Amino acid sequence: MSKGKPNNKKRPPYKGAKKPQVRQDEIREEKLPLEEEQAAAETAAPAEAPAAQTVPAQTAPAEAPAEVAEVPAEVVAEEAPAVQAVPVPAAAKPVKGGSLMDKWSRFRLTSHWRIWISIPFIVIIIAIICFGAYAGQGGTFESGINIGIDFKGGTIITTKLGESAVENEYDVYHDIIQGAINSEEIANQVIEYATENELSQSLTVQVVTPNINYTQTSGTGEDMAIVFKIDNISSAFDNEANDITRYRNELILEKIATDINTHFSENEINSRVYVNEDITSEYIGASASSRLLMLGGIALAVAILVILVYVIIRFEVFSGLSAVIALIHDVAIMFCITIIFKVQVNAAFVSAIITIVAYSINNTIVIFDRVRENNKIAKKMAGDAGSAKVLNAGSMLRPLVDRSVRETTLRNFNSTITTLVMILLFSIIGTSSVREFGIPVIAGLVGGFYSSMFLSPSLYILMKEANEKRKAKSAAKKAGAASVGKEKAKA
């Protein structure tokens, strides 16, 4: 037997088919994700085919073809069940149920941006409807908003009665003064005066009767007094010198003095009050109130501008713009609430706006700071791929921002609710002037929490995505222009 004859010895071709390797590959493929399974299946198929063809070619020269034709069928028959047994993961379905915190942890907050944007518009529409109803009821445009004397002018009537009278019989003297202010007799005298002096021909009792903004006490001891703040007659009915309003105020002061002195005599009180001594009035014209309104608007604009610059420097342009839009939303919600509930708009309202602007921006900055920190963590976890900004990746943007909002929810809620409880108690037990500050602050706290948690993150994502789309279109245009240039150069 020659040395080369052992090669003619017949062997079953399936022994050289490398079946164990196929089995190991299949086991490895079961551990891969869905995307890697498809890639592994495509590469494994061509690798097995050459193995089945090369082994018979090296063994039997004559009978090999018949055996080769049979063996691959057996191999395929044995391997087919293993290939079919590879599990294909189904699409992930959202988990339902669980506690409130579990649902919140799965909630895709920024995906519902249409809802977050539409809710403020609903509040604004309600405020517009209320404004129209109030203006139609009052007969003037100014009646739609309860603007205080700080902004539209008015009269402050102070009646000095002493501490004993104010504390012991406050309700009695309050009703006397209010009755004099709302006296229909005085309104008719004012209408007659304006008609005789050709100052106005369109006055009515409703126009002349002043609206009482609020009342309060001032001073101590013998100087303790009851203070009423009332509106002036609208400039649409009065002349530039406000002669009709001044005449009405004089009649009101005389009426207050007469009614209080009558009360003294009926109750055998040895006291009297006198006009311009115990009962005084302070007239505030429209020019002074407009200047105060202008200064308040300037202060608010400067505050928002400084905040915008600060946020842009600390974070980026889009976070600064979304934060400023959220602040404008807070101011708009406060203004809408004052219209709906007829809260007076005065200097205290401006103070409330500036307070809320400084307060709500803090919650927004906390969220954007967490977004930045989570972006750094994501870049570290990405390793070499993290050299690019992970936050700019479309697949990472929304989950990262949602996670940042959820991580700061408890902190923002606790800080808001503690402040809200104190301001609420402050408004309930305080005077009317205190409530004029407290109610707008309460509305601003709720609106600020809403804008920080829902509105500003959604706006931030919309701006980032719009910017990425713009960059992609610009890059596509540049690539198209470059290809056209190359084609022209070849031609």
C-alpha cells in the first residue's frame, strides 16, 4: 500500500462539515440583540456553504459527488431546527400599571408638548372672555381690568377718628363713609354741575359713582384713620383739568363730615370732624400714574434681559430663550388671573411680578443644570463616541431631558409648595392691600412651577430639534452643490 493511498479511504463527508462551530455560532447569536442577530445570520450562511463543498473534493474522486449530494441534505435537516429555534425578540411594549411614582418614571413628558403649550392659551382665552364681559358691564374699556389708582389715577380719602373709634366701631364708620361715597344724591348733583358748565353731556350715575378699590386703616392713637381709595371719573367723560372729579370729591368729603357728625349727635358723643382737618383727600392724576407704570415696565424688561444674558452665558442660547419664554408665560398667567378674579393691578402687582420672575427662574435653572450634568455623564459612558456632543443626538435628546425633569421634580415641588402655603396664609389673614400682592404671587407660583417643569423643557427640545434639522438641510445643500461642482469640472 503506497503512502498516498490512505487519502483514497472513504470518510463520511459530514465529519468535515464543522458542525460544532455552527452550533457555537448559533448559541452566540441567541445572546446578541436583534440588530446583531440579523447581521450574524447574513455572515454565517455563506461561511457554511464552502465547507460542504470543499470536504468532498479532497476525499473520493469518483463516488464523492453522489455522497456529497446526500450529506448536505442531512446536515441541513439536522441544522434546520436549530436555526428555527433562534428566538426573535418582540417589539418592546410600554409597561402599564404600578404606583404613581412608577408611572411618572415612565412618563414621556416632552413628547406631550402640544398639551403643555395649549393649556396657557386656554387660560388666556378665558381671560379675554372675562375682560369682554366686564368691559361690557362697565361700559368702558377700563372696566375690563381692575386698574388701581397707582396706574390710572384716583383719590385717597382719609378720615381721622382716633384709635378708640376705629377699633370699637370700625364697621359703623366704614358703612357711613362708604354710603357717602356711593350716594346717588351726590351723583345727581355732579351730573347737574357738568351739564350747567358744559363740561360733559354724557354723564350717568354709574359713571359718576366711584369704584372703591380697597379700604385700610392707618396711623396710631389719635391719628388712627380709615382710608378709602376710589377711582376718578374716566378721562373719556372728564376734561383735562379733571374739574368734574374734583367737584365730586368735595361733595363726598362734605357728605362724610355731615353723616359722621350726625352719628355723634345721635349717640351723644362729644366730638366733631371737619373737612380738610380730620377728613382729607389726596388726588392722584393720570400723569403720575402713567410715569409709575412706565417705570414698572422698564424694571420688568431689565430684569428679564439680565436673566436672559445670565442663562445664555451659563448654559446656551436655546436654554436662555426657553427660560425667557417661560418667564413671559408666568407674567401672562398672573395678568390673566387678575382679570378673571378682578384683582387690582397696582404697584403691588408689579412687585409680585418681579418676585415671581426671580423665583421661577430658579426652578428652570435647576432643571437645565441637571440636563447639563446628565449630558456629561452620557458622554463619559459613551467612551470614544462621546467626543461628539451626546445631547445633540436626536435619540438621546428627549430621554435625557425627561430624566432631568424627573430627577428635579421633588425638589421643585417642595420649594414651591412651602412658599405657596406661607403666601396663602399671608393673603387670608392680611389686609386688602396685602391680598393684592398675595393673590398674584400665588398665581405666579403655580404658573412658574408649570412653566419650569413642562413648558421650558418642551420649548428647549423643539428649538434644539429645529436647529438640528436646519443644520442637516444646510449640510445637504452644501453636499449637493459640491457634487454638482465636481460633475461640471469633469465635464
